[in-house]
Amino acid sequence: MQLKQILAAGAAIAALGVGSAAMAGETLDATIERGTLLCGVNTGLAGFGTPDSEGVYSGFDVDFCRAVALVILDDADAVEYTPLTSQQRFTALQAGEVDVLSRNTTWTLTRDTALGLNFTAVTYYDGQGFMVPADLGVTSALELDGATVCVQPGTTTELNLADFFRANDMTFEPVVIEGLDQVNDAYFSGRCDVYTTDSSGLAAIRNSVAPVPEDHVILPEIISKEPLGPVVRHGDDEFFDIVKWTVFAMVQAEELGITSENVDEFMDSTNPVVQRLLGTTPGMGEALGVRESWAYDVIAQIGNYGEVYDRHLTPLGLQRGLNALWTDGGLMYAMPLR
Ligand SMILES: N[C@@H](CCC(=O)N[C@@H](CS)C(=O)NCC(=O)O)C(=O)O
């Protein structure tokens, strides 16, 4: 290619700029300037993200926002939470209303490209399931022909539902409702026979919303792959890197057996992998554009991946399963910090 052609191609790519209004570094700069991280969260899903009476959020997804705020701003509490429904979440992120979306969001090709977003890492490998009232006597999703199904719009759930019924030559009647509380009400008041969403969501809803959890059964079929994780906008690679490596550092810490309780004992470790992670051998912080104690601080104040999982998801009865470390037969695998 001639230089002129290369420049023209570059300009054409820049002009495409799908959903990438931000210049490199813009989100990170704005976060530092503002002194708070804007985090888009669930409107309220037990274990993953729920507000207290003051609107302060906690949960599995929330801890990743706290970790990122800690890395960037040295303050895990410097987070402003915006509750977002399934339908609202991507426009809020695209419009810059939030810096990061940490809310049971599935990584798909079109979201990662055409929507102008970047999925940073998978924090929870999930799959879609079905819940039905126990007294229906249904034991398999293949018995659901003709059922009315409660589902939220703007989700992969809605799309997989249609695929599954079509593939199995069954029909269904969707009851599509935007608000989570409203879908829950619809299902628990019997307006639909079936509730479908990510199986972690079903467990959370059965546990925290069902008047009597035992009255509802989650069917054995998992009909899709739902890799969930924090999402950022295209256009700020530095910010993207920080979110991604914050997650990896938490997973790596678990792999090394480093916890919030014992991290100080590792500060004189002679293991080079530990030294790079904890910053006793400097370099990783500098490469990421943050202080060298970034991962130490996250482990000490928030915990490793397993601690965060145990704090929020183990109480819901969610086994580690696919979310176990790769060394334990799961899929959780941090890229090398070097
Ligand atoms: N992982 C799926 C579904 C995520 C989703 O939004 N699930 C619902 C049902 S558990 C939810 O979290 N709703 C909460 C809300 O709208 O606030 C996706 O990314 O499309």
C-alpha cells in the first residue's frame, strides 16, 4: 500500500467510529478527574447486585466495580451506582452515563462489536435455565410445549428462548416485561407458567423472591452459554486494560492461595509470580499505568476471586462448577501477569 492509501484507510476506519466517541484514555481520565467510578449495576438481583436502604450496592458484580475503583482511585467506596434494566444497560454505557457495566451481561459477538463495547473478562460462566412451579409436575424443559413464559426484553434470554422452542418443534407464548420486580410479580402470581433467565438469576430469584422456594423447581436443561462479565465502551484501551487485569489479578490470587487474610504473609515470598502480582517486584503496576500495590490492595480489601464468590454466591447455593479454577477442573484462568 502507498502511504497515501494507508492514511486514507486509517481515516476511513476512524470515521466509522461505531459507538466509540471516546478517545483513548477518555474514560480513565474522566474517572480520575471526577474521583468516582460510574458503575452500571442490576436493579436488584440477590447475590449479584442489590442496594441497601441508602442505595449503596453490594454483591458479586458490585465487588468488581469496587476493585476497579480501588485500582484507579485507591478507594473501593468511590463508586456511584446506576441501576439499569436489561433494556437500558447498553445505551447507558454507550452514552457515557456509566464507565463500566458490571451486571450479569453475556458476552456475545454483536454486543462486543456493533454495539461499540468491549467485554473485559468472564467473571461468571452461566447458562440459561427454566423455573416452574413444582405443582405443575414438569421435570424437563421438553415438556413445555404451549407454555406461557416470563422473560425480560433486551436479553440473550429472549433470543435463546425462541431458538430453543423452535429447535424442539414446540410453541410458547412470551410474557415480555421490562422491570425485574414486575417479571417476578408476574411469575409468582401465576401470569406465566415458566420463568426463564440465566440459571444463576433463577437461583437468586428462587432464593430471595419466592414466597416458598421449595414450591419452585429449576429444570435440568441448560439451553445456552452465558459468559458474564464487566463491559466497557470501545475507545479507551487503558481503562479496558485496567478492568480486565483487575479481574485476572483476583483469579491469579486465588490460584496462588493468596487471600485477604494471608496476603501480608506473601509479601516476602520468593516466588516470582507472587512478587510480580503483589508488586514486591515492580513492573506490572507501571505497565498498567497504576501504582505497584494495585493487586495487593484489591486482594487485601476485596479478596481473591474465590473469596468474592463465597461471600455472595455460595449462600445462594451456587456451586463453583464451571467457575472453579482451571486447576480444579473449571474455566477460571487468569492470563499471565508478566
Ligand atoms: N445474561 C443475559 C440476561 C441478563 C439479565 O438482564 N437478566 C435479568 C433477569 S435475572 C436481569 O438481571 N434483570 C434485572 C433488571 O432488569 O434489573 C443478558 O446479558 O442478556
